[in-house]
Amino acid sequence: MEKSGKTSVDARDKAIETASSMHRDELLFSYKGILYPTAICNPESFKALESFEARSDDVVLVGYPKSGTNWLSQILTDLIAISQKKTPGTESSGNAEGARDFPFLEMGNAEKYERISKLPSPRFIATHLRPDTLPKSFFKNKVKILLVIRNPKDVATSFYHFCNGLPVLPSYETWDDFFTDFMTKKMTWGCYFEFLSEWNKYADQENIMTVTYEEVKENPALAVKNIATFFGIPLTEEELQLVVERSSFQSMKKNSEKTHGTVGNVLFRKGFVGDWKNHFTEEQNKKMDKAFEERIAGTKLGKKLKYDLYCKA
């Protein structure tokens, strides 16, 4: 898989090169009121995406940026390889046809959707989009969706370092400046609380499974087993352990240059729960606690996040 993904790595590195020569004000554009990175997304692709036809056997991963989508992508692509009787990590386990494109649905040019439409099933599709921006076919065809969510304080902390390490996003001189933008809905892919609120409307549907970053971290084997069961992929104990081992933070960080190019070190920074404690002031804690309580706390996704356990100092 590492080798077959080479062209998508090239696409990432080219986008970083393009963004490096752009002025800060040019890095983002707005589409339907939400900001996206100019170097990897464009309005034409979003328009073309509206008519994208999802298949009922697609394997779909949804998560807000820095919620664990790259981690869960590793798990899901390995599970798909196993379901096809292939060995995870070998060239044959990847799809050379689709490897030229960005791994996320909304990234890249409009022509990519034609290429994706020709890929054999099951197709793996990852996205950071909210449900109201996804093509209607995802819900009409009852596609199985794995939704990964993470405690908002660690999301903000990880996103801050991501912005400062990745040229396609505007960087920040201080954590305080970033926190202000995060809390005032000025982030790429929109406000995290709105993302949670919108996806909460679908959380009870039987074709949607929600996992938290924290629960996967706490018991990776159980999480992988439950995800495999949800997608109907039988696993031997040996296969389960292989997926767990390959998706460990240490393993993914070690291979990050091969799998993700120059952005690898930025994507895999620390990988633990609670780093927010090194950044949040007492006042910022209060602001986020209040926002969570008012907007998410009583919802199904809000309860699943176990905010009091992971976000209280």
C-alpha cells in the first residue's frame, strides 16, 4: 500500500509547494459559508461532488480535522485489504487507480469523481464534511459510515499545531489567536461544535457507527473488532493483531514519510489524550466548557465524548 500511494503523496507535496508561495489571505476560500484550503479544495469540485453517486457497499469514514481520521483511515484500509484476501501493507492491497488522488473526498480536482466512479467495490472514502455538504446519495443509498469524534479541547490543540506545521493552512503567532478563531467559527471545515451538532441528527441511524478517539486509544483491539463487525468483515485473531499493530501511533509515525510525504511529521505529532492541558488557560477552559454545555452536552454525541472525564482540569 505504501508504494501504490506514492502519487497521492506527490499530490500532497505539490499542494504544500503551491501554498508556500501564497499570501495568507489567499490560503482559504468560502463555500456555502464554510472555509476550505485553496491549495487542496476548490468550488468546482464541490459543485461536481453534489452529483457523486455513493454505493451501498462503500466504506466511509467521517471526522472533523484532527479527530483521528488518518488513524482510522489506516485501520479501515487494512480491514478492506483483509476482506479482499490481501495482505495489509503490500502493494497489491492498495488501489493504484485511486492512489493518484487526495485521500479525502472533497480534496483535489473535479475530475477525480469520474475516476472514483470506476473503482471496484468496496471503495474507501474519507471526508471531513458535515452531512449537509455530503452528496445526498450517501443517505439515500444507506451507505455505512464510521463517524470518529474527539474531545474538543484536544481537537483544538492538535489543530493549532497542524496549522502551524502545514503551509496550506494559515499559521498563528500565538495559541491565544488560534483559540479565538476556533471559538468564533473561523476554522477550515467550519466550527467543530456545529459539525458535532449536524452529525448528531444522524447518530441514531443504524448505518452510522460512532467511535471516539479516546475509546480507540484506550482499547485498540476492541475498537478494531467492533469496526470490522460493523462493516461485516470477519477477522482471525492474527489479522486483528496485525491491524492493531500497523495502526499504532509508533508504527504510523515511523512510516509517515512513505505514506504521507513531507506532511507526515505534522500529521503524527504526539497522539495522546490530554495535551490540551499544556495550552488552555483557566479562562479558555471556562469558555469552552460553557460552549460545550450550551451546544453539545445533552446530545447523543455529546454524552459519548465523556467531556467531564477528558476535558475537566
